[in-house]
Amino acid sequence: MPLPPPMKLFEDPSQVVQYATNLAMTFTDAALLRFASLVHGLWQNVCAFSIDNETLWTAIDTLWEVFISALTMSTGQRQPALEQSQQQTEQLVPPTESP
């Protein structure tokens, strides 16, 4: 990690936004993209080796969210990328009716 992460990063979702904000204010877009690329490389290796470890997958998901959110913030967008993506998906998928 480029900066020490908060102690509860993987347990408290609010820590993700705080950590992403710190990264966005500390590093350039290019550096953040390199960090995200490293997480993507880890993801590819874990997939290639069919590693089934929930803790590892949680770490990869969390780190991906951190770096994509940091990139989003550093490029001037207000909303973290994953939040924005989820909202767009909700707009595209109509709610299902209960029986």
C-alpha cells in the first residue's frame, strides 16, 4: 500500500472513502493508475490459479474500490466510482415485482 491503511479498512466502509480521499490528495493520477494496475494484476493471478480464499477476495475487492474511488476523486468527480456505477445500474434494471 502506498500509504498505511486505516486499521478497520476491511471492516468499515466509511474508511474506504477516507483512505481513497487521502490517496487522491497525495498521489498523481498516474501513480493511482499504477496502484490500481497492481491490484488488477493480483486479481488476474488469483483467477489464473483458481484461488478460493474469501479473505483474499475481500482484500482485492476493497483495494479495487479504494483505488478506483481515489482515481475518481483525483480527476474531479465528486462521487466514488463504484457508488456511481451502482446507481447507473439501478437506473438500467427495472425493479422486479413481488408475487
